[in-house]
Amino acid sequence: MALADILADARVWKLKDASAAPSRPVWSTGRSALDARLPGGGWPTASLIEVLLETTGLGEVQLFLPALVKCQQRIDGEVPWLVWIAPPHEPYAPALAEYGIELSRLLVVRPASATEALWAAEQALSSGVCAAVLLWLQGTDDRWLRRLKLAAEAGGALGVLFRPERHRFESSPASLRLLMTQGEHETQLELVKVQGGRPGPVEFRAS
Amino acid sequence: MKSRGWKSATADLFADGSTDGRLTEALPAIVAEARPAILRGVPQLAPAVVRPRPKQLWYAVVFPDLMEPQRLAAPAASTLQRLCLCAQQFTPLVSIEMPNALLLEIKGSVKLFGSLAALHAAIEAAWGRLSLRAHAATAPTALAALWLARAGKPACIEDSGQLAGGLAELPIACTSWDPAWLQTLRAMGITRIGELLRLPRAGISRRLSPAAVLDLDIALARQAAPRRAFVPRVRFRERCDFETEIETVVYLQKALEPLIERCAQFLRERQAGVQSLELGLRHRVIPVTRVRLGLATITSERRRLTDVLDEKLNRLELAAPVRGMELKSGSLQPLPAGSLDAFAGMGGGRGLRAGGVCAGNTAPQLVERLRARLGEQAVYGVVFVPEHRPEAAWRRVHELRLTPAVRAGERAGGMRVSEMRRPVWLLDEPVLLAANLQHLCQEGSILEQGPERIESGWWDGKDVARDYYIARQARGARWWVFQQRQTRCWYLHGMFA
């Protein structure tokens, strides 16, 4: 078997290409230490990012706020939507306004069950009108995550899934998995899985 | 000199069939304009009165039967609306005068029917077929015709110059004025319109009301009196019966497709859209299941109607097999410009479907779909409210602005709301953490920033007096805590997620 045949196989994934030229746009995280570790230098769009949390209040949403503000500031006219599905508490409008989020383009969805939440996320991700979809879930199966990933790819949106830390050792189709835990004094951030990058802890200071 | 003549009425296709012809809004209207014009500009001549030829001819018909509800199958208002539809075969301008009269503008129809007599005969034959007693009269103004008809005088006045003479003999009761006014007039010994017309205007205005003088002017064509034309309510309504009973929702969706197609066609033909639909499912025994759906914006697109209906039907548990169904639209509304999809009727597909994902391509569609399945209250936006109390500084909004919005300008870092940073999460209710600072620190909290004193709200009984701090927990989480100033207790109010 020639090398060319192997490279032509869809299952073979070339690290160099992936890191050199990301096919999708990325949104800067606003933290240079983190940007440097992510392929393309920012949060990948049209893909699913999974954040595993030990508890809330670790600055997990703030991690994405610079990107959310950026993606609403598209130059070509229309402001895209942000959809937050099943957040654990009420998103506090003054804080978001302070960060620069366009509140008139923020949609909060409170589904009655996890299945409804996943369905809503799939709809929002695939609609193409949302720049980013943030979803909070207690647990979900692999099949649903795959559907979310496909939806994110179809709609070109930034999909972020927040899950409890206990799902860390389950397999996930997310292209990027982060783990946020409480450290000795400060929040610890670790890249669990990075497609086209190198996993490992990231120097992080919650602002 | 102001332009004369009357503005042609534009029938408002979308107005809900108004029951009373009296005009409350500016347009559309039939404007009767026949006030004598006074020519100026030739100083040596005395002002000459030029009486214009009547531009309108009103046929008023009063149905005495409508005043006796026990003889009617339907309420008088809906009977009148049906009579209006019937009268529209003679003229497009029909107006309802509650409670029991119709006004038809027939000037334009005389030529069509050959002569005024032929037209009268045709209209009267129509009432005859309905076996309704009718008193009719014709006059150049609607009000004069109405008064004549109410008096039961089958007069036909064609020239507005003869109006005063024609109305003179009528009893004042035919005006249907306030009984108190009529009583006043009777006390003055006035029983006929003619006697009333001989009184000085200022006197009538003072003793009755300026409205009485205005009415007389309107009746005598000295004053324009616009009237609202009756517009039939247009709705889509179609039913279909199944040959066999349908037990599953999937087949129901299939059966619904042609109905939605026809509904979309109906709307396209009228350049209109709907914002609500109702689907009624008929069963053998149990009452009709009604599926109501509201759309986020006015639409006539089949794809959107199908999507939203499908979503509703998927959630539906059929209580019994379905024998037939009926699709009803809400009232038609003009389509907002630019939303017409030129290819809405083409393609034949059921929307873009990829991997079971229904790809909607606009924000209203997305919101509609979410709301159809999750409920109206489950999808909302948040707004910032300028207010010191943290719990009052935001509010949910359910009426979303779904039209495309363009960012007004680049804002560098958002707005500065307060001295201290605000948390991303706000708890519904503050949670008691500790009774004093010592306990709080024993729990492992370190106060990083603060205090920010918030003392406000004495005016609505929900006053707060708190000192807010940002507290870092021992292992890194950041909380927004406050100390109640009266009790010195510490509460958790938000989290810096």
C-alpha cells in the first residue's frame, strides 16, 4: 500500500494540515495563552466544544464572552443571534451588557427536559441564524452529541456544551474538550482533547 | 381654492368586517363632499352660491324585523353582515348603520342597471327573496336617505337642492337622536325636521348640542360625512373528510399537506399572510381536538406553516381516531414588503431536510419552531433595566424583536453599568450563606473586592440595604455575595461563571 493511498483514507488525519490551515474561521478567546494552544488561534466555529465543569462560578461563561461579543460584531450588517439553552441560573443582563453582548439578539431557552434541550440546540445550531449556541446539560449520550456536532457543522455556529466533570472519561465527538476544575487557589483549565492540537493544562487566571 | 369632489374610497381588504359604518379612523372612507362653494376673487360681485351636482346617491334600507330578536335565527349584527354581502351585488360601497339599517351608494350603479327605477326594483327584489320587510329611500346624502327610510317614506330625492324640502315633513324621531334632545324639542313644540330647520343654528347648538347642528348639515349635504365601507372578513377555511379514520399523526401530516398547500395558495393570491392558524380534528364521538398555533411573524409560506404544524402535531397525542379535519386561518394581514418568497410555491419539497434536521433559515422561523414545541414562555430574551437593585436591573421579554437588526455602531467594551463587575449568573433568590463575616471566612471565602453599597427601592416596598462584595472561594470559584445591613447576614446572590 502506497503512502498516498493511506493519506487518501478518510480515517487518516493529518496533524500538520489541520493546525496549519483551519478551514473554518475561529474566534479569539481573548487570552493569548489559550489562543496559542488552540489550532487556528481561537475557538473553532462550525464545531462542538465541550466544557466539563466541577462546579459553576469558575468563569466558564466568561471564557467565551469575548468570542460571543466578537461574533456579534460582524461587519456585514446583520447581528447574529446567541442562544443559551437551559442555563443553570438566570443570565444576568447587566453583566452581559457590560461585556458588550447585544442583548436584543440573545435568546434564552428553558426546555422542560434534557431531550427537549438537545432538540432545541440542534434546531438552533443548524438554523444558520445563530452565531453561537450555549447548552447546559447534566448528561447525554454519544448519539445526541454526534447530532449536535453535525448540526453545528451544518449551521456554521459555535456550539458550546457545558457538562459536569464526571463525563470526563466518556468518549465525545466534540472537536475540543476542556476541563475546568477548582485548584488550590485558582481555577484550573485543562485541554482534554484538541483536534489538531496538543492536550494538557493551560495557564489560566479567571478575570 | 381647495379642491372639490370626493376622494374615491379604497376598500380596505384587511379590515375586519366592521359592524358599524360610522367612521372612527381617517381612511379608507367614502367622502361625501357637496358643500356649496362660494366663489371669491371677483370683488365687485356678490358671493355666488354654486350648487354642485350630487356626486353620490345613497340608498338607505331599514329592516324593522331586525329589531325583534325573537324572530331572528342569528344576532342582528351578523344578519346585517350577511345582508351586506348580499347588497354588494349592487354596489361595492355598502355601509352598516347599526342596529338595523344598510346604506348603499348607488350613483355608480345606475348606469349599469339601466335606470334608477330598474336598480330599485332589483334591490327590492333581493329583500323580497329573503322575505324581509324593508323600508327604503334614496337621497344624495346617506343621513337624509336613512332618515327618510326610518320614517318609512319611500322617497327618492336625486337633487341635493330638494333635500330640505324632502326632509321637512319627517318626524324628529327618525333622527334617532338622544331621547333627551327629542324631549327638549318636543317641549319646544317641534315635531318635524322642517320646524327644526327653521330654528337658528346657534340656538340648536346651545339647547341640544353642536352635534345636532352637524347632523343637520350632514343630512343637507352642507358637510361631508365619510362612512366606512363594509369589507367582508376574509379567512381561509377548508375542511376535508377522510375515507378511513386516521389513527397516527404521520398519516395526519400527509393528509394535511394539500390543505396547507391550498391555504398558502389562498394567501398568495391575496398578497396576504396570517399570524395564526387553527386545525380542528374531528372524531367519531369525542369533541373536536383543536390545535392552535401562533407564528412569530406574518407569513404565507407553505414551508413555514408546514414546519410549525408538524411540530405541533408531533407533540399531539390523538385521543381517538380522526375522521376529518378543518384548517382555519386567523384574520388576513398584509404581508410585510420584501418577505415574499418568489419560489415558495415551487420545488415541491418539504423544506430543506438534512439528517433529520429541519433547516430553517430565519430567526422568526427558529423562534416559532422552538415555541411551538417548548411553549411560549420557554423562549425569551433579556433586557437591561437601569435600576440599582440587582434583581430589578433586568427583565425577561417575550415579545422579541425578530426583524433583522444592524448594530448601531462599534462599541468598544459595552456599557459601564456599575462600579463593580456584575456576575453572569444571578440567583432567583439570594441564598443565606452565613450569619456573620467570621462564619463566612471560616467557610473559606475571601472578599476580593467591595463593598459596593446598594440602598434603594424605598418607594415600592421592596427596599434593599446591602453591601456587595466579590468573594473568591477557597478553590477558585467566584461568588457575588452581600451583607444585609440590618441583620448583618451574608447572602449569595450571583456567580461569576
